Amino acid sequence: MEGIQCSQFYTTNYNQYGRYIMFTILHNKLQNNMEAKASDVCQNIFYDSSYNRNDNIGRDISLELSKNLISLAGLAVFLIILLIFSAHPTKVKWRPVLGGFTLQFLFYFKGEVETCSWRFYTTVKWRPVLGGFTLQFFFAALILKWSVGFQIFEFLGKQVQTFLMFTDKGTEFVFGPKYTEHLFAMKILPVVVFVSCAISVLYYVGAMKIVIGKIAWIMRVTLGTTAAESLCAAGNIFIGNTEAPILIRPFLGLMTKSELNAVMTGGFATIAGGVLAAYISFGVPAEHLLCASVMNAPCALAVSKLLYPETEESKLKSTADLQEEEKKEGNILEAAAAGASASIKLVANIAANLIAFIAMLEFVNAVLSWFGSFVGVPMLSFQIICSYVLMPLAYLMGVDWKDAGLVGELIGMKTFLNEFLAYKELAGYMSNRMDCSGPHLSVRSETIATYALCGFANFSALGMQLGALGPMAPSRKGDLAQIVMRSLLGGIIACLITASVAGLLVYDDPSMIACTYISNSSAILNSTVTSVTYNVTAAL
């Protein structure tokens, strides 16, 4: 085995794309020159890179920008869909909407938001729409384009994963050392119990109140939304769509239809902390799940105000109109026990839904296969239908066309079944990519899919949403039933918009595509790419 070190060949002006070119040339040279000396390979790399550097950089920049601009087109399509289904489409003025996306586009390319003055004379309050999309894009750029921001969320993600590992001790004590033989029931579901307990404790000590209150204040100031809907949207980042409305339970009967739509849209567009922990246990990157949860909250408010503009006078504009409920628990131990007990219903609901929907999916696939056999398509299934029908939608989010079918299948599973099944399938694709076996996605497509699936926006959640809000506001059951389908559409579109924003900011990293850079059995290539040096070790 011979090891050499190739120094950095590109200038700072080509930092982003130079890395891609260097790694690609390096891979091709090592693949085609396995019998050559490593020093010759390195020498040839420098010759080729200096000779064709400008052509390669221009081609790769065009390719990457074209992928990102597809995501921008997807944003426009999703906005058109929202306009079509808006309760008051004739009152929409496009200048602030286009201005909001222009600000986002400038922020993406220049790394800063320039101050612009706009004057609107309209009966519709467009500040929540403009502010929601801008705030969402700010969070996305902060995390996906700023290295420090990404490192912070990556660190938080690792700490969450470490925290969740303590669940295994309690599970092993109850079910024995062989609990991993039933991976989902004994490994994933106990995480929901542990996180529910932890959240209950944080609520008791006041930590959740402080965090949610600060986030709600930011949304209320930047978006101009009322105190009640801002508080509920902030709560949706950490707790579920049935728990977050409890924060504003005494005021649901006083809310306008637009505010009720905002509450339900926020519930459909986000996921609960306990369920988020379960997805992390699947192997889905924690940093992207956390980022999606934060981004979806302001986006849901913006989408809800576009779908159902405010036409009434709200009675809950400021925090002074909200009164906090007294604590029911006597001490921290009682709070922990109450949180664990409260999770039983959630765990049972998850398990029961998975059993029912997986069984129903198999039945539907069997029926479709039977019908398909008469027309020469015996492999016809629900997944195949979704992959073709929703393929354009996945492509508009910025997914590579070769991956659009699989991502369309995931979106279909998430929308018509539930997101748990979709994330489980996505985790399988991630595993396939690392093992180089079976169907898999590129890293960029995996990332976009992670954002698109991060929400409760599916038809199975309709009953849960109405069942939770109805008893809290019996006098508003008619209004809730009237607007729930529009809220579901808003939740679906909010998740797709978040995925499109991620598609605008995320680039493929060839160093992470395992199947592309693993050589055959006669030559194993281990390479580590850094921004300063390239250490190449080739086993020839």
C-alpha cells in the first residue's frame, strides 16, 4: 500500500466547484490507472485539472444552478396552487409575494438581505405571507449555507441522538436483552415514551414556556400574526398537532376562521418531538429534521394566510389577551409520570395505524396486481402509481429526474397513508446507498425528501385533528369541518415549499455518494477530501 498527499490545486474563487472537479478527476484517474503508480496518478490529476479547469468549472456551475432553478420553478407552481384554492383569490396582490421571493433569491446569492421599502394599498394583510416565506428562507440559509449554522444544528442533532440512546436502558430493563429482535416495537416506540416524559418535565420547570414564548414573539413581530396563532405555531415545532392547540385551548372559541385555519395548517405542516425522535432512530439525519421543523412553522403561517386571508377582526392580537393555565402537577416526578402516561395513547395510535395501513397497503397492492395482470402489468402497485403521478412534483422540488420516481412514491405514501411509512422507506433507500444494494437516491435527493416528508399532512391525520380540536371548541365544530380540507392542502404545500427551499440551497457532495466511489474488489479506494489538502490512499 502506497500513500501520497496531493496539495490543493484550485484558488479560493473556485472553492465550491473546484472540490467537485478535483474529486471527480481523482476518482476517474484512480479507476482507470489502477496499475499505475500513485505518484503518476497525482501528476496526471494536476495536468488535467489545470488544462480543463475553466471548462469543467463552467459546465459544473451550469449543471448545479440548473438543478437549483428547478426548485425555484417549483416554488412558483406551489404558489399558483395556493392561489387556486384560496378562499379569497380575487383579493390577492402578487407584488408582495414576488417581492418576498426576490428577497429570498438575493439572500441566497449575496448572503445578506438588503432593505427594501414597499407600499401596499390592499385590504389583504400580506405581511404574514411575505414575512413567513422570508423567515423560512432565512432559517434555511442560516443552516444550509452558513457553515457555522450547519455545525450548530449538526451538534444539536448529535446531542439529541445521544440523549435518545438512554431509552435503550429502560427498554432493556423491561423487555430483556433481546428486545432488539423486535426492532420497531421495542426500539422505536419506547423513544416516543421517553421524549414525551422529557417534554412534560421541561414544561413543568418552565423551559418550554420560555422557548416557545420567544419563538412566538419573533413570529408575531416579523409576520404580524396574532398572539394565539403565533403561540400555536411555535408550539408545533416541539409538540404534536393535537397537543399544540392545548396552549391556546381557552381561546379557540374566540378565534376567527383564518386563525383556526392557521392553527390546523401549522399542525399538518409540522411533526411532534416524540415522532421526530422516532425518525432519527430510523437513521434519518437529525440536523435536517430539526431544520425542517423550524422552517415549517413560519411557512405554515404564510401558507395559511394565502389560503385563507384574514377578513375579520381578531380578539387575540396581543399576549395580554392570553392567560396561562395553572399547573396541574404537584412536583417534577408527577410531571414526568404524567408525560409518560400521556404517551401511551400516542404510542398505541402509531402502532395501530401502522398495522392497519401496512395491511391495507398490501391488500390494495394485491388488488392492483390482480387487475394489472389482465393488461400485462402484474407488478402494478400503489407505489408505482404514485411514483409516476407525483414524479413531476418531486422534480419541481429540485430532485434529480432519475430519483423523481422514488421520491414521488415517498410523497404519495406520506400523503395518502402516513409519514411514518414514508420515512421508514426513505431510511431503507439511505441504507441501500451506503451498502450499494437495491434502489437508492442521491444525497441531495435524500435531503430534499427529508424536508418534504416532515409533516403530519396526510388524510389519516384529518380525524386526529378534528377529534382533538372539536372537544376543545364545541361551538366551532362546523367551522373546523368546513376549512379542514383547505388546511390539509396548506400543510402539504408548506412541506413541499420547505423542500423546494432546501433544493435551492443544497448541492450534491460526490464525496458522500458511497456507491459511486467504491472500486471493485481488486482495488479499494479510501479518500478523504478537505478544503486544504487531499490525502489519497490507494490499495493497488
